[in-house]
Amino acid sequence: MVAPVTFLLVDGENIDGVLGQILGHRPEPNERPRWDRVAGAAASWGSAPLKSYFFINATSGLIPGPFIQAIRSHGYTPVLLSGPGKVVDDAIVATLGEIGRRHGSVVLASHDADFAPALEQLLDHGHRVALACFTEYVAGQLLNRHDLELLDLERDMHAFLDDVVLPRVRIIPIDEFDPRALLGSAGLA
């Protein structure tokens, strides 16, 4: 029998696009997730050897050399795809289907509703599945399952540099509300 594996699949365009929405501009290099931290958090979550894959749309024909080198240095296998349509989504759905025939858990870094049927199938067959995401941007179709775990990239996975605080608008559970953080130093003498 093959030993279980934790698979980390990153939908790079989706994560970058949502981060751009949060920031209100295209993310600068220091504002992007530290992919080594994401892999470390996924490895801790999974309790099995980690296999990390970073899916990139390369339909333009250009290979982002420095970025490929960087993610490879953090243990990711780059998956560069080209063709018509949603090549990254299609490849991730196919990969999730193949994982369904294996032993292992999955961390998918994305917010995209296109993955809901494939994730539901994994969950229905007893796989442990998590989304690495900004929880307030997860597609509603993905939130229908109580057994789908959410790993917030900022709060749970600590994927950003310590001096980066994202300007997020989210629902705060009352037991986490801190009026000091809300008011800051305003009105202090």
C-alpha cells in the first residue's frame, strides 16, 4: 500500500487576483504570500509528506524564470500550462480527480467555485480537504460543506511578512473583537 501524502495545489492567478482586490492594486513583491510559509503550514496541517504544485497559466509563451526558480527553491513543482479557456482550473480539477484515486489529503490555495464539485467528491470519499484562502472571498458554493477546512492565508498560515497587514474587511466573531485595535492610538494623550 502506498503511504498517504498531503497535496498542496496552488491556483496562483486566483490568489494573486484576490490579493489585488484586497489591496486595491497589483501586489508588490513584498505584499505577496511567502510560499515557503504556505508550504510549511500545509505540511503541519497534513501530517503526511508534502507534495506541492504551483499551477501557472503560460499561454503567453513566456516562462517567469525568476519566479519559477523561487518556488522550486521552496519545494514546489511548477506546472506551466497553455491553451484555450481556463487551463489552470482544468488542470487542477483533473489533478483533484487523480488525487481521489490515491491516499492523501489536499490543501487547495484558491477561492474559485469551479473546484466545488471536485472538492465535494474528495470529501465524499473520506479525504481531508482544506482551502488556503482569504476566508471572506471564498465562493459560496465552497462553503456548503462543514467538513471543508478553511486555512486563512494571513491569520492561520502566516503567509505574509510580519510588517504586512492587509486592509481586509471581514466579519469578526465577538470573542475576537478588540476595540483597541479598532480605535488605534486615536484620542490617546
